Amino acid sequence: MRVIALFIAAAALVFAGCATTQPIYNVEKAPIVGPAGKSLSATEVQQAIMRAGAQLGWQMQATSPGRIAGQLALRTHLAVVDIEYDAKTYSIKYRDSTNLDARDGMIHRNYNGWVQNLEKAIRTQTSL
């Protein structure tokens, strides 16, 4: 009986580790760090965000001052984010998706990886 209980517990852990959905990852007011502590203008931040997205295959479009819409299409998957920024901070927020199992605040783990890669690329671009 004990062996069966251990087997069931181990199987539950394996299946939990294989879960393909995770809570949606948003970036909230991440600080802008310029090169050698230099302050950047909002225009320079916008350009850095646009470059970062383009390098990763995101289609980036400025929608209004301080706002960029980002879209990443890979195979049959589509991720859409809203990016808000100023000279001091930026945020990346989930807006919509296709074929990423989004529901109840959860989404396919690949989406989170794409947003984390975008966040890292923005940090790199603002520090150049």
C-alpha cells in the first residue's frame, strides 16, 4: 500500500512539472537604467524598446506618446502586449493572444519566456 501511495505522489509531481500553463508574466514599472547611469529621454527609451522588440521578431508600433503595441507571431501562436514607458520606467502588459491557452490569468509558458526575453533585451538596449 505504501508503494502505491509513493508512486501516486511521484506521478503527481511529474505531471505538475510538465504543466504547460503558468500565471501571466507582466512587467510593472521596471526602472530604466541608462549607460553609466545617464538619464534617457522618453524618445530614447521608445527607440530602445522598438530596437529590442525588432531584434527578437516582435512587430512594434508606437500607438501614442508613452505607448507601444507589440505583437509576436510564431507559427500558429500570437502574443500581443501593451508597453507603457516614460524616461524612468517601462511596463509590459498582456493584452491578447491566440493559441496560447490563455484563461483565468494563466497562459502557455512560452509566452512568459518571450516576455522575459523582451524585458532583458529592453534592459540591454537602454544600457547601450
